[in-house]
Amino acid sequence: MLNNKTVLITGGTGSFGKQFIKTILERYQDVKKIIIYSRDELKQFEIKKKYPERDYPQLRFFIGDVRDQPRLIQACEGVDIIIHAAAMKQVDTAEYNPTECIRTNVNGAENVIQAALACGVNDVVALSTDKACAPINLYGATKLTSDKLFTAANNIKGSRDLRFSVVRYGNVMGSRGSVIPFFMEKSKEGVLPITDMDMTRFNISLQSGVDMVMYALEHHLGGEIFIPKIPSYKITDVATAIAPKCATKEIGIRPGEKLHEEMITATDSLRTIDLGKYYVILPSTAMGIQDEQYLSHHNAVMVPQGFTYNSATNTEWETVESLRDKIKAYVDPTFSVEG
């Protein structure tokens, strides 16, 4: 699928970008180019050390910001596939700096779209978040706007061989700023701060997120929002899995934070199909593709009317034991409860 293709990853030095690069190099030895587009020169330097040019000549590095449309268009020359992972993601930071969040997450999305249209790109997959579903914080609102921009971009592609789609998923195990590495660090102090004892979240490994993007690239018609079927966890179970001997202290939900996350609302269910491994929310505008075509192409069925996908009412759950296994597998291979 990616052999002899040029792939550009915005925000390519983040957790997702690094895993995506690793996966491409393992599975597609004949990939033409992998362009890492980000504004962090130190992280680019660190990736260059891991993948030296003499051994990985297919890697390219562009310093640039998704806010800068001319630079983005420059970087996208000759690109076949764009994976849009760049975003401002911290909920509390976005609440305090709303304009900056809008410039990156909304204006940046529009710049990616314009670069794809200008440069003859064939496939664009944008990363989203469960916080974009019925958002109550600015981060979620900007990502919902971004999702709408990407799905609607299929309306303006004209005769181009170009498809825009979105993948939406929950908390990524071990990603920067997430709860598992936070608890692992805090356990050294003997007390774990918990926002709310009833809080739940969806859980996905970084590799599963990468695999879903690969699936979307291979199967999308354009306009879909792909959503994985993944387990939920209770925040108290995460605390027990990491440090059962630590005390816990309830500190209250932070500004803009939900008690439970959701990825499909009852209203969304009217436009949602079940692919077996994934759900897909269909675009709200036709774009020349009828619902029956999506159902046939994906060999899917409509979900029941009123269906919801919420971390609190999920049918699949992590246990303390499964969390420990996954922390060891995906976050820290040296992890042990005693340690």
C-alpha cells in the first residue's frame, strides 16, 4: 500500500508519528519517502539519531508549522499521502489559550486541506479524539471543527483522485501527558491524585491507533470518521494496577473535562455503520457517494437507532490484570507492581 509512495506526517515527532514511522519502515521497505513535518527541531534531531541518513535515506525532515500554509504546500510537493497528526491537545492549556488552539487545530486543518488540493495528494487521514464527540471543551470543539473540515473537503476536490477521512479514538496508553505515565511518576510520592473516583476512559495502544490509520488509508472512500471498538477502564483500576499500595486523593474534575468520554452519540447513530472491527460515522452531506455505497464497500450494516458508544456503558472493560499486562507490553517493559 505504501511502497513507492511518499508519505508526509504532520506533527511527525509526536508519539503517534514515531510509532507510525517505525511501522512503515518495518512493513513497507520500498516506501519512497517519509517526510516528518514538525516545528520541534530537538525532537527531529533525536529521530535522526535513531534513524541515521546512511541507513534510512527515505526519511526527510521539514521544520514547519501547520499554521504556515506556504511552508506546508512546499513540503507537500510530490506527496501521495498525508497523515495529519499535528494538534494542540492539552485540554487545560487550550482553555487558557483558546486563540492559539484554534490557529493550530482549525486553521492548521484548513491549511492541510489546501496543501493536499494544491499538490496532487491522493489520500489524507486526519487524527481526531473522543473529545470531539459532543464537546464541552475548546480542544474538543476545535477537533470537531477539524473533523467537519476534512469530511467536507471531499466536496471541493473536483476531479482530483483525492480522499479525505478521519480516525477518532480514545486515550492512548503511555502517550505524553496521559494518565498512566503520570501515575507511574506520582507513585514515587506515595499518593495518586484522582480527579473523580467514578471516571472512565476509552483505552487504545499506540500500535492499534497506527493500525487503524493504515486500515483507513487502504479502505476509505472519503468522508468517513473511523472509530475503533476498544475497551474502557476505570481510573481507579489504573491506580490499583500501577500502585496498589499508594493512597489516593480525589482532587475534582479539571476545567473542560468530562466524567465519561463518548465517541458516538445517539444522534450520530443515524449516520453510523458497523464494519465489525470498527464503526464509521458517515458524512452528513452526500458528496456524490450514497449510504448504500458505503455499506456495500465496507461490507457493513447500520447500527441500531439510538445506539451510543460511551466509556461508561461500554461492553468491553480492562481489568487491573489486563492493564498491568498492557502497561508492560506498550508503556514500560520493565514495569512491575513492586517497582
